[in-house]
Amino acid sequence: DTFRQMEKAAMRLTQSIGYSGAGTVEYLYNAENDEFSFLELNPRLQVEHPVTEGLTGVNLPATQLQVAMGIPLSNMPQIRKFYGKDVNENSPIDFQ
């Protein structure tokens, strides 16, 4: 699945530079051959973030604030729901 490949590539990128926090990794996508290429990493929310929120059901500004407060992503109900986990638990989530 191309979306999952993009997600994993974004995680590898941010881990390789030690980045933690909300941000946007952008790609150029070629629908003819189902290939994508890295475009840019923005360490801030983009004006288009409501589109991501609509697709994921995750409030990105709230998530960004919670990350800044030191709250683990796996403890955030919207993140847990997005990854198909019970929102009332705090078990780890494998983001890999």
C-alpha cells in the first residue's frame, strides 16, 4: 500500500534526524507508476492540516500541544483510535 510506504518513509526520515513533534512530510506522487518522491519536511502544521484532520480524525494542533507537554502519542485517545487501539487503555503502539 503506497500510503503505508509513505508513512514508513516519513518515520525513517524524522528518526534519522532526531525530529519529534508534529510536522508535515510532503511527497510528489506519480499516479501513472504509483511512485513517490520526497519534496519537503515542514516542522510545523501546514494551512492544509484540516484535510489531514478530516481524513484521520486527529486534531493536529491539540496533538502538537500534547507532544510538547511530553504526553506520549500512545496515550492520546485520537491517536489510539486512528491506530485501531482501545482508547481507554495506555498499552504501547508500534508506530513502525
